[in-house]
Amino acid sequence: MKEDVLGNNKEYVTPSNYELEKLLARGTVAYTHVNEVWPNIFIGDDLTTRSTLPPLSDKLLVHCVMGRSRSATLVLAYLMIQEKMTLVDAIEQVKRRRQIIPNWGFLKQLRELDTFLLEKGSEHTHTAHTTEQTNKKH
């Protein structure tokens, strides 16, 4: 799936909003009120908060009115930061379990986060590689 978004280029580049919308529109699951999208992390809609929920100890419920844009964006950002996923990987993970449609503004912010994390990661990799080479010389 990543190759479809990225073309033949093997190196990951943050996709455009248009490419992300195409990715989000492909192969989506049926809409339900709440879904577990990552172990112990659930995305739900407004109805979820008004219904009787089982005890949520050691679980996280992220919800908004429809549970498809605002809450999905927060979970995607969490997966990118904490689980070190690219934006495409995070979208693919959540899409397997829940229908999501972050709005253009949220997609723009997620793209900025993706770019920032990629740059931060490459700086870390470059620094570690340089340090490793320096240590070998001494």
C-alpha cells in the first residue's frame, strides 16, 4: 500500500493532502460507534459517551461528535510520535479498524508533524552514525 502512495520511490516522503485523501478513501471498513484501533486505544463518536460502556481501566477512549476527524487526528498523531510510525503507516493502521476522514486542516497539521518527525529522525540517525564513525577512529 505504501508503494501506491509513494510511487516507485523507495524512500519515504510525506504525501500531499490529495494523496492522503486518496489513501483514506480506499478500502474502508463499515462505520460503527466505537472501534479499538490500537491495543487498548478506542475511537468513538458522541453516542459512545452516552451509552453504557464496559469499565475502561487501562484503556483510552478518544471521541468527538462523529469519531472520524478530530479524534482520529489525535490518535494518528499519537501513533506517529509514540509508536514512531509514518503518517501513512498510522493511517493504514487505524483504517483497518475504523472509518476515518480527517479534514484538510488536520491533514495539513499531520503532514507538518510527519515532516518534522522525519527530519528529527534523520538528524538522530546522522548524529548516531557520525558518533559511531568517530568512536571507531579513536
